[in-house]
Amino acid sequence: MPSETVPFIVAIPARYASTRLPGKPLRRLGDRPLIAHVAARALAAGAREVVVATDDQRIADALADVPVTVCMTDPALASGSDRIAACAAALGWDDDDIVVNLQGDEPFAPVGGIRAAVEALAQSDAPMATLAVALDDVEALLDPNCVKLVRAADGRALYFSRAPIPWPRDAFASHRNALPYGVPFLRHIGLYAYRAGFLRQFARLAPTPLERAESLEQLRALEHGHAIQVALTPEPFPPGIDTEDDLRRAEQYLQEVSS
């Protein structure tokens, strides 16, 4: 079933506190706060409902004129998935509802990418799906801030890591200034789709050793034996916003695409 006809919810975790960019959801991008741009991408993707999960009334107030549902969550919740799971309980989502976790710092998330995650989940019996893009830069492969993944022939994730995976042993034994041809290097895109029932279950799972070692929450699902379907994004995802420099680049990008 095409993703345009699969009903889905987009949930956007938006926490006011940010170490590198305080008050990030309310920072201005063009003539609107950042969170309003993210909500607009979710609405453009055709979500039946867009929910912003936040712990701060200022963020709720900034969305007063945007057709979204604001779900106030406990500031003590540790992660975005925890906040979305709290929304699933508060709003009474059915176990089979498809919920997309769209990060609150992705103001240019492509509609096609959001729909691709929905379709990957809808066509799979995995309880969770995510996206990847081909990685063609050796510096990115070696960068721990760039999360890599490997997947099986059926598209199921085998592992996610900040380390360079896979490691082309023979090619890198001779040089490491370029990626060898024919190796399926993939960069993870941190957008997830879940069944709401699994989302509630995931929030109850204990953190795992690999998750803690890599600081990658998705490894919790794999370590507990749950499959993650991985689709290739049909459209590139511009970088998210974590720093003042990112915000300046985003402003420039917005001017370019608007002109």
C-alpha cells in the first residue's frame, strides 16, 4: 500500500533545554520558530495527526496558531522516544497506529523521506523502521559523529555504530584516503517509524550495554531481539540543527530555497 494511503501520526519531541543550543525549538529560522518549520514538514507529508511532545509551555505557546496537538510531558523523561511513548498513552493511540518520530531539529526533513519510513514499516512485520543513505565520503565513515549501519539482504538492520562499519580490511590495509568500490556503506538518518504498541513496549525496555557504549538508543531494540527495517531515503536529508553555526547555515539554505 503506497505511503500516501497509509494513515500515520508524526510525533515531534521538542525539549527546551539543549546543551549546545539553549532554547533550540524556539530559535528563529526565517520568520518562524524552528519547531514550526518541523511541524510544517510533518503536515506536508500528509500525517493524519501531528503531535509535539514538549516539557515547556513556551513551546506550546509558540504553536498556538499551528494545526498540531501539543502533548505536555514530564521534564524528567530521558529521551525523545520516552516522551512520544507518554503521548501514546495520553492520547490513546491504538497499538497498530504507525507513529513517526521526527526530530525537532529537522526543519527541512523531506516529505518523501517521512513517507518512506512509513512505507517501510507498513510493508514489514518489523515493529520499527528507519532510514539510511549511501555514504561516499571516507571522512564521514571515520567520523564518530556520523552513525553508520549495516543491514541484511532483507533490509533488516544488523548493527548501528559510530565506528566505521563495515571495515574493508584489504582495501584499508593499503590506503584509507578513499572508499573502495562495491562496499555498501550506509549513513543512518535518525528518523523512526514504530507501531504505537511497540513504542510503549520500547519505553519499558531496560537500557542495554551496547546502547550505553555507543550512545545509540536504537541498539536497545536490537539487543532485546526486535527487528528494525531499514529503507533508503528517496530524498536527501539536509543536516539538522545542533549549534549556532548550524542555525546560520540553515538560515542561508532557507533563503536559497525560498528565492
